[in-house]
Amino acid sequence: MDATDQRILQLLQENAKWTSKELASRVGLSITPTYERIRKLEQQGIIKGYVALLDPDKVGLPLMAYCHVSLKEHVRDLLDAFRESIMQYPEIVECHHVAGNYDFLLKVMVKDMHHYQDFIVNKLASSVMISQVHTSFVINTLKQTTALPVDLD
């Protein structure tokens, strides 16, 4: 990946709706080589897809929480079962297997505290494989980006 590919990735992360023509003018190439570079980045799996970024407040999901989850045991079957179980909950928008005091870090988005309580009590914490859940609620988001710093050396 060269500097031109990195610039294309930066631009697409800013606005994935730019056309090949618009991107080409910004990176100093003609349309065809720009398009070919984008296709190559897609084929290599560097570009995984294109999405619309939604405003959580405007879609009715203003409450964000990070749940630190510990499992009762660290055996493969239990880990696999947990991974499978969290996929059924749309409230969980991110799940990370982490090292440290907890086993998993979940990012949860819900409408309000009532919906959070329902999610925890009736869904997540009702699982027999979970030993504890500690939650941190987001008061204010100071920085949030999906853009990766592809040009750092």
C-alpha cells in the first residue's frame, strides 16, 4: 500500500459517497486508476464495506453503556457459547474479548434506563455463564470516529 492508497482510504473514511471522479481529482490520478485502486483495496479486504453512520439520538438510542463482563469459567465451550449468545442482542453494537479484570467489553445502545435494565436483567445477566457485569454509562462523548489513522509510520 503506497501513499496514494493511503490517501484514498483517508478520503473514503471521510465520505464514502464520493465518486471515483471526485476521489481521482483529490489524489491526482485519472478516474480509471483510482477506480482500480479502490477495487484492489476491496479485493484485498482492506476496505471491508461501506455503511451509513447514524446519529444515535435521532434514531432513539441516546443511552450508551460499556458493560464489563466476567464469565464463570474460561473454557472453550463457555467462551464459544457466550460469543454465540451475544450475537442475538441488537443492543450490543460492539463486543471485544479483553485481557485484564474482565473477559469481555460490550458497547450497548438503548433508548433509556428502563430499556437498559430490561436488557441486563432479562437478557445479558440471565445467562448462567456470566459471573458478573459491571457497567459504565457514557455521560458525554468527546471523540468518536470510525476512521483509522492509515498514514501513521
